[in-house]
Amino acid sequence: MQETALIVATIIAMLPIGIKAYQAARMKLFSIELLVTIAVIGALFIGEYVESSIVTFLFLLVVT
């Protein structure tokens, strides 16, 4: 149950970050949003759900 909540929180937080990363990638730019997206996908892939949600939360907190 806790893992599901962390995954859902990560996906919700990744929406604005992912959109900006996609826009930057379309313009062939390497942005911090793209790096965060890669880090979060990697964390989800290896099962570190706490890390993925913390990274997205801190990034949204600092950047916004």
C-alpha cells in the first residue's frame, strides 16, 4: 500500500517536470528537468520508490 502511494505521488509530481523535459528534448536541449526525469525513471526501475518521490518533491519545492 505504501509503495503504491509513493508511485502515485511520483507520477503526479513528474507531470510538470516531464512536460518541461519533453519540450527541452524536442528543441535538442539538455536540461535539469531531463536529468531529474532520468533519475526518477531509474529509481522507479530499481524499486527505490522513496527516493523517486523525494527527488520529485525536492525538485518541485526548489524550482517552483
